[in-house]
Amino acid sequence: MAMKLFQITLVFLMLFINLVTPLNAWADEAGHSSKHSDYLVGQKLVWLYKARADSNNVQRIPVEIVKLGSKQVQVRVRKDNNEFVNRWVNRDRLENP
């Protein structure tokens, strides 16, 4: 009888863990209030571009959002010859103009 009770308790414990874990992940995503979460495709922003990571020179380049990723944003950049190129940019390197 004690073994049967142990098995039933273990099954309920495993079910409880499997149900609670996704709820915590959903709560983290829903409650994540980043200053970058409100970006929209087509929105015009400024990319704070550095030619090298250790460079002190930061260029402010106007861009338009093309795609939204979980960690980066794909932006459309106008080149000097009026052609466009797409680049994946870290969300922390973007700001409103």
C-alpha cells in the first residue's frame, strides 16, 4: 500500500512540475517590459553603428525595420548610391530619432 501511495504521489508531482514550468515561461514573456518590445515593421529608427566594437566613434544611421527577431531586428539601410541593404542589428543599438 505504501509503495502504491508513493507511485501516485510521484505521478502527481511530475504532472504538477510539467504544468507549472510552461506557466512560468509564459509569465516571463508576458511580463517582459523591454523598451524595445514596441518596435514595428516599417518603423523608422536610428541605428547607433560602430565600425568596430572597441571604437569610440558612433555613427547615427537612419534605418527602417524589415523583420523582428527575438534578439535582433533586421533593418533596411540606404547606401550612398541610393541602394538598400538589409542588416541584422542588436535591439540595444536602435533608438527613436
